Amino acid sequence: MSTVVILGAGEIGGALARQLAATDLVSRIVLVDDLATVAAGKALDVAQSGPVDRYHTALSGTSDLSAVVGAAVVAIADRAGQPGGEWQDEAGLAVVKRVAGLNQLAPIVCAGAAQSGLIERGVNEAGIARTRLFGSGAEALRSAVTAITALEAGAAPSDISLSVLGRPPQQIIVPWDEGAIGGRSIAKVLSAAQLSRLDARVARLWPPGPYALASAAARLIRSALTSSARMHMANIAVTRDGTPGRSAIMPVTLRPSGIAEVVAPVLSSRDRVRYETSMSG
């Protein structure tokens, strides 16, 4: 069993600690925040619910960033006491650099919705491998798109398979031809008018809320630690002409060291043009 360290004891960080603890997948979770008492309090709260929900994960809180040493995964979340306190910009980049220096093996999962710039800079400026530094908010977006598609189709979300690509919020591409409802192409189940209605709603689904973001991060962390073959949406620094560049949503598979494979999506000519435009705009 392993340790996961979550940087930030804000809404996303606290919800992520609860989600991961309940899976009983890791032996220990550490919340790290400048407000150490808040981090310790949230850790205690989650730990005390263990006997109720029958999980055994140990939790603790601290302000000491060296807690990342030896961790299997480090999640970058949001700071306590700061509305919109996701780690980003210069402060976020400084933290990511320190984490990468203290722990040279663990994947670094950006759990927030405002961290695409942090992923770009961490790869392009700090030299962190793009397989190690990536974001999980895209998986929350896919979940939201799945939910509204299920409502439009009168189907269960579990019957729907789809991907999302691009750069949120205004350059999100949903390849409807590639998706399926009960094994049938979404483009054949729903009318052109229904698909247009869904496309018009997609941008408004970003950013996801803290609980959706936490659930998405927990899902990706679980897949990484278990080497699941399941495909997820992740925000990564996309390599173009051999050079890591702008961050965008792409399908990936995961392993304990991070991204195992970036899965090339099958796109119609229209979606291919939209994707290339999103990356060059």
C-alpha cells in the first residue's frame, strides 16, 4: 500500500482526501497546506468517518512540503481559506518545481480546473516530463457531458461512451461520431438538432465544481496506482512537431509512473479542423 499527498486543504483537496480514503486503495493520505491546523482538522474529520464507512486509510495534515518525499502520487489541489485558491501561476509553478525536486518519480496530478497554464509551464519551463505532470479536471468535464447526453437521449449515463478534446471552455470538441449509446453511434441515435443543442451547452459545463473535480482526480489516481487499462480524459502538454507545447484535453491510459499512452482519437474531418484550430488559436 502507498501514500498519496494532496497539496491544498481547500474544497477540492478536502473532497479528494475523502474520495480517496473511502476507496481503501492507499494506506496513507497527507494533506499539506500553509494553514496546518485546517489541514489537520480536515484529515481528522475524514479519518473519523472511517469506522462508519468501513475504510482504514490513515490521514494526517501538515504544512511541511517535504511530506511528498516517497509519495506514490502528489495531487495539486486548492489552498484552504482562499476562494478560488487553486495552485497556479508563479506560486503554483514554484510548488511544482519543489515537488519534482523532492520526489523524482511520483506523477503530479493537477486536480483543479484553472491549472492548464501550470501544466504547460511545468513541462515547458521546469522540464518535468509530460507523462508525470497532467490534469484530471477533463475527466470531470467528460462526466458532465455524459450526464447531459444521457438526458437528451433518455438513456442511462452508464450506457454512454464518449470523449472530450480541446481547450476549455470555448474550444471543447466532443467527437459525437466516435461516441456510443448502448453500442450505437451517438450521431445515429441523436438528431443533428439534438447534437447542436448539446454542443451549445458544453462550454457552460466548465469549470466543474469541487466535488466533481475531486471525484475525477480520485478516479485517475486509482487507475494510475492499479495500472488500469481504462481510458481517461486528461489535460496534458501536447507534443507538436516533437516539442511539448500547449495544454489540451486528450485521452490517456495510466500507470504508477503517470501517463502510459496518449490515445490518438479518431476524428471526422470537421472535428480534426476544430481540434487543430483550438491548438493554434
